[in-house]
Amino acid sequence: MRGSGVRPMRRRASFSVRFAIILAILGVLIAGATAAIPLDLAANESRTVALDSAATKATIAANLVSAQRESLHQFVRGVAGSMAGPLSTGDTGTATQVLARESLVTAADDLLGCTTASTRTVLRQGRALGDGDATRLVLLSDVDRGQPWVLDGDGTPWLVDAVDIPSLTPPAKVFVGRPLQQSFVAQLTADLGGGGDAAQLAVLHDRTIGSDSMLGGVGVRRGEALPSSLQPALQSTTHDPMLLTVDGRSVAAAAASLGDGVALLVTTFVGPSAGFLSSVIGPVAIIAAAMILLSLLVVFTMVERDLQRPLRRLDRAVAGLAREDFDVPIPVGGDDELGRLATTFEQMRRTLRATLTGAEARATIAHELTASQPLHVALQRVCELLRDTTEAQSALFVVAHTDVAEAFVSGAGLERDVDAERLLSGGGPLAGAFDMEETAPLQAIALPGCGEAEAGMREICASPMRIGSHTFGVIALADKSLGFNAADLALVSSVAEQTALALERFRILAVVQRQASTDELTSLYNYRFLVDYLDQQIALAERLKSPLAVLMLDLDRFKQLNDTHGHHAGDEALRGFARTLRQSIRRSDLAARYGGEEFVVVMANTNGEEARLVAEKIRRAVADMALQLGPDIEETSVTVSIGGVAYPDDTGDARQLLRLADDALYRAKRTGRDRVCFVGDGTRRRTLLGHEQRPGDRSPQ
């Protein structure tokens, strides 16, 4: 009895141990095989994204070049129209002046020329090229032959457009040429976008590099042949994107033909893990599948007859997992070993399904957040993707107010629009998540009367979008039929981190752009932005024959204020003046700090009388200011002298506006300060020196 009682115990123990070992091995193999699936998908996605990106950017680059050609065509067509009148009457002097004036508005390296029966003129920024200039000779020769692309002696391709001057006999042409040199390529590359989706681009002519560039991380120089590793990208007649290896790195390359042997070649980098995963995942998956089958055979030989039927059902379910079919539920039996095993596999299936779906969603969300598109568009697409992935009724982002953007809500599935500030400060679940010190997701119920409930949300899973101690806002899912599981919480937390990084990149970019164009002390536009803006307005005024006015302002006796109260008080005075100036001008006017205590206001579509009214408004507002420059300084008042000029009321040359306004300001200073003087007031103008004066060159305080 004792011996017979021991043997069954040993058999049961042996069976349980072996059964447990085999199942453990089987589970590990299945987990390993299924874990490789999202990695393989990520690798394929990385390659596909790189190929699509290269093709898209090549098309965009070609379209940008085409747009430049169209812009040059419209420009040279306008020049031809302007020269037709003088040339038809034989007034070549006026025609030459028109050509020289139009040449001044072209880019620094552009060439503008005209060929008639008696003259062959080529200008760069108003200056004629010599008869022996090599580029001039090449351009004239190819323009005569009607070539849209010209290759100069250095191997640089030129974008050329020529237009016949109407109604002339013998015929004459006006043409413009733009070199596709290093600065052109650099600007084109910058226009294609940067960050993780950055591209590198080169201009080619008959497989020869047209300008110094970077391709696939390798520097290429003008006049050199395209590296052999990139040659296949040009061999395809359809110019389909290709995956190539350049200097040991995997890149996607796409070409776009511009005609006459000129082409653009764009390269983007493929994710560093794609090549390794492609070579490893296949063999690992085969070995794992073979081991799974072997383990199943061992299991079948070990079990008894009364276990075969439930094991067959379990086998079919496991085979479904091996086929990547994670949507079919595994039948769950009783509370015995097989029942508990089936339950475990069903939990594993749900976890694997959630893991796979979450991995795909994270990859897609990362692509959306780094793609070249507006932030609100990216967030809207991410919301829709989160709804589809988690099967939640609604998803939304609530982004808090920052120094570069107002608070806003981007959501999908909401019953009504909601206010961002109310959600973040209204005491509901989203406000609680926003104020949390931890980044773990918060699950809560929206009570009646709160903003979340009014938007149709009840059961909420929310997580703060935070980097360090700064919280950008909240991401939230609401109302899932089966409730939120661990995979949903992990996905929400991961997307919150991804979105916080995207919002930080957006904020940094906005701050940098703002700092580049504004004066740090006064928050007005700076001198560099003023010059660019004024050049644009002058070109528009001259082309459209529209009025344009410029005011130049200078604080009276500012040096005396500085010497008396110190530079800190002077800075406070400048800040106070800038605030008053912004409040006194119209929304359409632009105010900028010219330098020191001098400021400029540019008023588009404004004649002299309108500009004078604005100037007087500014002068009175400044005179009424009461400045508190420091705790130990009594309230101080300042005055301002203003010089103004209007085109075409005061001058027929819009490019003299800044000088003439400066001249009028000087007269306002000399005739008593705290007044407005315009060029057309009849006072004798002082002689200009022929160069723009900068602050500090002159003027009484």
C-alpha cells in the first residue's frame, strides 16, 4: 500500500513538471516570435517612410524650382512690357534705365539682360557685365538658341527664362538667369524641412554635381561625377525612390528631372535599426516557429486521452497566434490546469494584441508629430488614431496657454466644443491631471456640471504632457465600453511624452523666430526686419503705384535723460515710449526700433495727410506720458520729434523714403523739437550724403 501510493504521486509530479517546462518554453517562444512582429513592422515602416519622404521631397523640390521659373517668367514678362514703349520709339536710353532699375530688384546673383538688333546687355544688380565675361557669353549664346537651362564655365546650371519684347521689328528679347549654386541648394534644402525628417539635396547636370552639396551624409563638390553608390537612383526611367547604401549608411534616394539633362537628387536617412532587423527577424521567426511545433508535438505525446479535446482547442488558438491572428478569443475552460492555462493564454493574447496595436499606434503618432504640418492638424490626427486604437468614444488634447500661443483644444468624438481654460482650471478630472506632480495616467469620473461632462465625457483616462517641471497640457481618453486596461494607460502615458516633446519643439521654434525679428528691449521689430519689410513695401508701392509713408521718430534730449538718471532709467523710458507708440499706430502699421532712441513707422497704402494725422497722434500721446523711471526718481515726461515723408506725395522715388524721413526729422530737431515735419512742408531740404545714416551719426538731442 505504501509503495503503490508513492508511484502515482511521483507520476503526477513528473507530469506536472514536464508539462510546466514545455508550456513555459512554448510561452517564451511565442512571446519572442510575437515580440519580433512590431520590430519588423517598425523596420518596414522606417524604410517606407524614408522612401515616401524622399519621393515627396523630390517632388516638392521640383515644384519649388518650377515655381521659381514661373516667378522669373512673370517678372521678365513685366520687364519686357515696360521696355516695349521706349524701344518702339527708339528711346534706348529710357529702355536701358528701365532694365537697370528692374535689375536692382532681382536676387544678388541673378542676371537680367536684353538682346536687340543693336545692343546685347547683361546686368547684375544694375551693373553691366563686360563683353568678355564668360557667363555673359554663355547666357547670350544659349538664349539665342532658346535654351531653358544654361551650363556656365564652372559647371553651374542656370535657370533661364526669356520673353520677346512685343511689337518690335526686328525682334528683341528680355531674359533673366538664376544660378542653381550652393546658396540656392541650401535654401531649397531648408524649405524641405529639418528635424528627424531632414533631407539632403543636390543639383545635377548629366550626372555631374552642379554645386557643392551633401548627399547621403557625404559631401559632393561642383564639377565632380555623382558617386557610384548613388548612380542607381538616376538609372530608373520612372525615377522611383530607391534604398541605397552610402558610406555604410542606408539612405532613400529619389530623383526629379527638370529637363535638358538637369535633375534634382534628394536623399533621406533610413532608421539605423531597419537593416539589422531585416537580417535577424526572419531567421529568428523561423526558428521560433519550428520550436513551437516541436513543443506542441511533445505536449501531445505527454497528455492523456481525456486531455486531447481541450488541448486541440487550445492548439487551434495558439496556432492563430502564430499566424498573427490576435483577434480570435481563446476558449477558457474550467478551474483545472488546462482551464487556468487557457485563461493565461487568453490574457497573453489580449496583451499581445494590445502591445502590437499600441506599437503601431506609437509609430504612426511619432510620424504625425514629426511630419511637416501645422500643429493642430497633427494633434487632430493623433486624436482620431487614439480613438481607433483604444476604441474609446472620444479623445482630446488640451494645450495650455504659453508665451507663444493661446490655449486650445483639439479633439475627436466630442459632443460639443469646450473651452481649454475652463477644462484646465474648472476642478474636473482634466484639471486634476494637469496639476498632478506625477506623470502616471489618472482615471476618474466626470461629475455633472463640469466642462468634461458638458462635452459628453464620463469615464476619463488622462495624463499630463510634461517635460521637467513644465506642463504643456493634458491628453485624455473617455468612455471605453470595456473600461481602460493597462495597455491603454501605457499608450496614453507614452503619447503624452511624445506630444510634450513636439510641443516643446514648436515652442522653441516660435521663440527663436520671434527673437530673430524683434528688439529685446522694446519688443518692437528690429532693424534687420525693418529693412526687409521696407524693401518689400517699396517694391509693392512702385509696382502697384500705391501710396507709402514713413515716419522717423527720435526722443528729444534722451542723452540728457541718460546722463541725469542713468542708463537703467533710459531703458525704462524707451520701453514706455515703445508701449505708447504701439498703442498710437494702426494695426496695419509697422513700428520698429531703428537704433538707440530712433524709431521708424512704416505705413502702407497711406498718403501724406493720413501719415501726418498718425504722426501728430503719436507726438501728443508721447507728450502726455508720465514715466516712472525708478523708485527714487520723480515722474518724468519726454517729447518726440518726428520726420515724415510720403510716396508719391513728397517724392517720386520710393527708395529715398528713409533718407528723406531722416532729413525731415533733422529739420524737426533744428526747429524746436516736439514737432512733426514732413518733406513736403516747403522747408529747404539739406543735402544728402548718398548713404543711409544710422543712429548715432548725427542729430541734436
